Amino acid sequence: MTKIVFVLLIAIHFLSCSGQKTRDPDQKTSKRRSTLVIINRTGNRNEEFSYIDHFNNSQLYPFINSDTLHIDVTDPIVFYSTNTPDFSDLRYFIIRSSDTVSLIKKNGRTTLSSNNSILQNRIDLMDTLLFNVGSMNYSNKTDFLTGIKAINKFYASKKQILENRKNTLHNDVYKDAKSTVEYDKLAGLLSLYARFLKNDDNVLTSLKNADSTSWNYLTFRNVINNYILYINKVHHISSTDEYINDMRKNLPPAIQDYAIYGYLKNYKPDTKAQLDTLIEQIAAFNKVARHPDLANYLTENLEKYRSNLQAKLSKNVELKSLGNNKVVNLEQLLGQSKGNVIYLDFWASWCAPCLSEMPASHSLAQKYKTKGAPIVFLYLSKDEDMSAWKHKANDIGLPDKLSFILLKNAAFTDFSNKFNLKTIPRYMIIDKKGNIVDQDAPRPSDPKLEIILNQLLSK
């Protein structure tokens, strides 16, 4: 049985200043990077901008020493806001790569505002179209008919809101909102049919008008995830070849790339045979993909899968270098720096507190470097996603030769449990002789850290 990990995606409303033209399905895309500007007007200096990127990865950007963020992106990204642990007040917005928006507080919650009238029109609508990850939960209803009624009721309420406000909405705003709600309904139906093993492929007819812009709606991405679940449960498909053949057969050409990407991205190989299968499928996808950015992302993350399988055979904690992609064990890495004081920084691309400490870390490392002091700052990432690690490490300017990603094996689990690395950021200090002198060291922004380091350097 093929192993698949399904990730719950938050259904997202498409939010942009102007409509995106549909591309020729046979045309490979070429993308240009633009800068998204986010201005913090919440009054909270520790505010964070959280979003989901084009590849369905969660990202966090804290406002560090500035009330403005500049994020280089090529595709729309999703900002989401909720004040409840069950996401019952979830609001979400997609903003385009060249937009400028402000984070503000409204009725006690964080939302967006814009000086662009069409963009603000979308924001106002999304504040009304409150979602609670609704359709994703309907498959847990006690019976099939109850689930159908719940989905139809949810859909009807959103549709009524749209109709009531239609005359106040820009045409593109109304069209995008309507598609978002329809995709959410379809995601719910597919989840329900999979739960109760109901075979009704007619439900897929609503995908006939889907095109390459549909990927901008994360409600559509929910459809893709639930479609994979549906064909597994109802069509009894289990092998990788069967999944991809089904997608090629039953989905419009314009969206096949996204469905195949969604499947391969969530395929987690546990054996060499499964890894070989994944490598073959990604290579085949690379040859025909109309969206090379998706294929390139998959190829880049093959490194992590391959390295993790290799690490499972090792008795040492192993890491992969950002600089040369080589695997080294932690003992070797620390041995190379013996004779220096070593400051270990355990972080991840999604960890906002980790990122907020990076400017202080850079400043302190540069200060000691200028002095010629024998001290090394090593940055060890706990990321699961190798691409997210690489991009974030580059974004925040980590030195290639000092930046590594931890590979998961039994030795890493033991190491993590021993030093309680489940919570990050975490910092450790190792003296010139290679002894751990502080396994829960002060953060880079803490003045105590420099005092401790200076004492160790003097010995």
C-alpha cells in the first residue's frame, strides 16, 4: 500500500488587485520575482506575518526592528488569521506578489487593509465570508445524509451572502469568491464520499472549468487532497502509477500538474524501493510538467528523503550542509571546530521566535569575527522541508558553511530526547575542549550570553 500523508489545508479566498489571465495549458510558465510589502499597523511590535506559500508550506515572518516587511515572491501567498485553537473564526486572504497591505487590529483580531479599492473590496468580503474549515469536518458526521445536508447548508449560506452583496462587489471579486465557495463544497463532498465509500464520479464535473489559476484558491487544493483520498477509498487505487494515470484520465489537462504535485509532495518513502519509485515519478513529471517550479521543488526535496533513509542506517546524529549538500555526523562537525568555543543554534524556518533572534546572532558573530576570536556559530535546522530550510536560510543570510539541517534517525531521536529539543529555539555552548558547558544557553539577544562566551574564550 502506498504511504500517503494528507495535510489539512486551510481553505483560502483568492485575494488580488487584478485577475490573473488563464495560461495556455501547454505553455510552460516563466515567473518573475516581485516584492510584497507588509506594513505593521497593529500597535504590536512583536507582531508576526504568517502565511502559506505557493508550495503549501507555512511561513512566519516576524517584524524585526522595523514596521515593514519586504517579501520576495513569485506567486500569490495566503495570509490567515484566527484567535481560536479550533479555527472557528478563521479568515484568510491571498495577496499578490506586488501588493502592499497593512496588518491592523479590528474587533480584537488581526486582519488586513489596503489603499487599493478592489483589494479592500476583497478584504471586506472575506471578513464576511467566515470559514471554519467547514467542509473538512463533515466526513466525521454520523451518517451520510447528515453530512450531505450539512455541506449543502454551509454552501447555501455562503452563496446567499455573495448574492446579497453582489451589487457592491467588483466583477472579479464576485467571480473569485464564487469559485472559492464552490470548491469548498466539492472538497466536502469528496471527503464525505471517501468516508462512506460512495462512488459518484459525477461530482467531478464541477472541475471541468478549472484552469491553471485554480491553484490560487486553497479550497481547490483541498479538492485535490480529497480527490486523492476519494480515488484511494472508492476506486481502490493504491499504487503510484495508478494514482497518476487516474489523474491524467479524469482531470482537465490544465490542473493535472497540480494534482500530481499534491500527490507526490505528500508521498513519504520509508524504504529504498519506495524512494526509487518516487525518484522515477518525479523524473517523469519533470519531463512533462507545464509548471517547472513545482517539478523543481519536488526534485530539491528528494535530497531530504534520500538523506533521511541513509541516516536511518547510521548510529550517529547526521546533518546535511547548506554549502555543499554533503552529509556529516555531528561528532565530525564538532571535531572540525575543536579548539574553538561553539555556539549551537537549533532553529526552523517556521519558528518565529527563532527568526527574531537571528539579527542579534549575526551581530554577535560578526563582532567576534572582527576580533579574531576563536568562536564558531553553527545553525542546525529541525525543518522537515529541505526547500523551506534552504530558502529561509538564504533569506536571513546564514553562512553556507555554518548552516546544516538535521536528518531524522534513531540517534537524532535519542539526542533530541536527551537534550529536550522538542521546543525551539534552543541554544548550547561547547567549550574549546569539546565539552557541553551549557545545554540551555542564553539567546543571542540576552546580554548574559556575551559574558559567558567571553569567560570561555579567556580560558
